Amino acid sequence: MAHQVDRVVDDLATSLVQLKESMHGMPINRNGFKAAHDRMGRAMGTLITELTDARTAITP
């Protein structure tokens, strides 16, 4: 089970890097996109932290 958590965390990190690369040069200050992007980034950081902390409780 802990291996699955590690895999999910790695996949999330990879997705966030891909998002950052795809946004290069994009005008993010239009239509409140930056605020939504910042909220999503904080939420993903919280999720990754919670999953990493929960890994010890899941490991047999």
C-alpha cells in the first residue's frame, strides 16, 4: 500500500512540473487565472504533504 502512495505522490509531482513547463510564456494574470492557479498549487502541496504523512500509518 505504501508503494501505491509513493507512486501517487511521484505522479502528482511529475504532473505539477509538466503544468509549470506548459505555462511558460502564458499571460497568467488574465481573468483571475493566477488566483485559481495559486489556490490549486496550495491545494496540491497540502495533498502531497498529507499523503506523505499518511504513508507511515498505511505501511504494515
